[in-house]
Amino acid sequence: MMRGQLKRIACILMIALLTVGCSSRQEPQSEPKLLLGFSQLGSESAWRIGNTRDIEDQASKFGIGLMLENANQKQENQIAAIRRFIAYNVDVIAFSPIVEEGWDYVLSEAESAGIPVVLVDRDVSGSARKYIKCLIGADFYKEGVLAAEYLIRKADSMGLSHVNIVEITGTENSTPMRQRQAGFMDTIASDKRMTVTESVNGDFLKSRGAECMRYLLDTYGRDIDVVFSHNDEMTLGALPEIENAGFVPGKDMIIISIDGGQEAIDVLKEGKINCVVECTPKLGTELMETAIKLKNGETVDTEIHPVEEVFSDEIDVSQIKERGY
Ligand code: AHR
């Protein structure tokens, strides 16, 4: 049997399997335009779940066959998924790398198989970058800058002369963790009022956000002026701990978060979060458009960054629209 026929059969089988697994969403009307293998890193946050849903929805809208695998927060699962995509001879591989390092080998295998690779959301570092056709994701450095710029304006408006900041960071060695931290630190560096008392790792998880906050409150108590948290999930875990310790979040402590999911925006409206920098999970349309171009042998942009906003107590928060994640 020819390679093309094998691929078509694998594709139809895959779509049939997906249709059984997600009956309401995946209902391909005809043979898909192309087969896209996508390795999602996990389901650690509302952001991630929204991102997966958007990619499923857009694949269905574009008539693209989607082979979706969830790696449950394990890099080895992502590497195994990419190898399965290569074995199926999908047309395009996409993945959201949980961490930046450790991809060279598997990506060189994709290149040898002639399958183009697209990054969604997060980046890879070093020599693995040469195997990537396009990165579709937020400018995380800018998100850190926007968070810090908000803090500087807030400190000005409150007339603060000294600001003690605790930082709850995302997954170690991941792009959003590295770049959000770098953007934030670079921006506050020249402001003598700002001191980062401690940075602790919360792995983008609500439970870890709570744990980190308990530790920070036990250690620094009322000396904490600002909590800068790298995502909404960890912020939502930290807030009850702050209240249990007798502080009023948003008043006794300035709370800054990143993502802009509905739950965090609702809490921003209650005044318990002061600022949320948007990071949109809606990357599916750009992914499908890029996959089609790659399949057709067209050139693609090497980086695509969505435009993002800042939601804070500086604006009329009642005007913020439903977030959809
Ligand atoms: O990579 C994007 C980050 O990962 C989001 O900020 C976070 O919520 C997610 O888990």
C-alpha cells in the first residue's frame, strides 16, 4: 500500500476515534483537509482548558482532522505523543512545550520525516528552535512589563515610599515563567522603592498557589505589600489564604495576576484583585491557518503574538466583557 493511502486510512481512523470520544464537537462532514497532531501539555488551569477547547473548536470549524493528546504535565508524554504523530505521518505537528529544554532529538526526528512543527503558547530554547516553523503565543515578557508598569503607577497613586513584593512563579524553566519574571524584574529594576522579598514556585497550580501563599504569610506576614502571581489559578489559590490570615486582598495587599479568565475577572470586579494582565488562550484560528499554509507549502510568519489588554482598578471594570474561559 502507498504511503499516501496509509496516511488517509490512519487519518479516517483517527477522526472516527475522535468522533467517538467527543461526540458533540468532532463531527467531520467529509474527509479532512489535513491531519494535525497536537500535544497539549496538561489541564493545570482554566486557561489551559480554554486553550484546548478553542483548538478543538477551530479544527472542527476549519475541517481539519485533529489528533489531540494531553500529556498531563509530563514532558516524556509530550515526546511520546510527537513520536506517535510522526508514526501516523500527520501533515503538521503542533505542541505546547511544558518546559523549554530537551526537544532537540524528537524535533530532529520530525524534520527527518518531513513534518513541519508549530509551537503553540510556549517556546523551546537553544538549537531546537531551528526545527520550528512558527510560534503562536503571547509575548510573555511584555506581560511581565505590563504587570510592573501597573504596580509603579499604583505605588505612585498611593504615595508608597517602599514596596515589598512577593512573587509566585509558574512552572520552572517554562517560557511564561522565565519571561514574565524577566519583564517584571527589568521594569521595576530602576525604581528604588521596589524590593522583591522572595520568589516561590507555584507551578501554575491553584493548590500550589495556596501552599506558597501560606508559606509567604507565615514568613513575612504584614510586611507583604504586593503579591505578583504568574497566573490566575495560583492567585485564586492564594486569595483565601490571605483572607484567613486576616488581611483584605486588594486593600492590605496589592494583588497582580496574569491570564484574565472569567473567575479572576469576577474577583477583580469584587476588588480583591487589583490588576489582571490578559493572556489569551484563543490561539486556535491562527494555528489552523498556519497549518493549512504549511500543508500547501506556503511560507508562514515565524512568530504570531495576539494583542492583549490590561484589566485593573484603573478602568471601569463593569465594562469588561464575558471572557469565554
Ligand atoms: O503558558 C501559559 C500559561 O500556562 C498560563 O498563564 C497559565 O494559566 C497556563 O497554565
